[in-house]
Amino acid sequence: MKKARRLASVSFLVIFLCFWAKAICQSGPGTDPAAAQVGDKGIGPINSLTLGPVDGAMADKGKAIFNEKCAMCHGLTEDKTGPAVGNVLSQVAPEFIMNFLLNTAEMEQKDPLVLGLIKKFGIPMPPPGLDQDQARAILEYLRTTKK
């Protein structure tokens, strides 16, 4: 009888952990599932963007800026000191990216998704010191890396 109860308890625990792990994996690394919504525009000056076809020249400029200011901490396909960003546009709105690049400090204090990433990686992102044109160029580059 004791053996059956113990087996039932262990089975319940294993099933619970499997469901919990599946929920964590589906929500993305270090994110709050409720916060990771593509429509979330973040906090900052960019309320809406109209994106046409990818601008190759702007994307090239963005790649250069990314390599200079971002690549030391962010890979495209693998986490480094910060999260991988190659597929970030399938997880958040373009406005979110722009607002985070332009309004880093406030988003690190108030945005649930960013707070979750800080918790996961243990360090906030230093403000990159970009102007709106540079942030837009990085966004255009990230559009070329989206899967």
C-alpha cells in the first residue's frame, strides 16, 4: 500500500514537472507568457511603424551598428550575456524593439518581458546610446534575420 502511494506521488510529480517544463519552453526563455505578445509596443516614443519591403542599404547600416554595439552580448541564434535576437521579431512588435533601444532604462524598470529577461540573464542591458535612425537601422537588420 505504501509503495503504491509513493509511486502515485512520484508519478504525479513527474507529470506536473513535464507540464511545467512544457509551459516554460513554449513561452520562450526567461519571458512572462502574458508579456510576450507580438502586439506589445513597449514603452517609449514609437507608437507605430509602417514597414514596407526590407531596405537593403538600411539593413546593411543596421548590421554594422549591431556588430559594433550589440554583437558582443547578443548572438543571432545563441544566447550570450544577453538573449539571442535573430528571431526576436516573431516574439515582439517592431515598435517594441525601437522603444527598447531608445528607452532602455525605463523599459528595464517597467516592462514585464524585459524584467523577465533581466532575471534570466542576471544583468540589465546598458543603454546603447542610439538615435532614432540608428535604432531603425538595427530593426531593419533584424528584419533580415527573422525566420
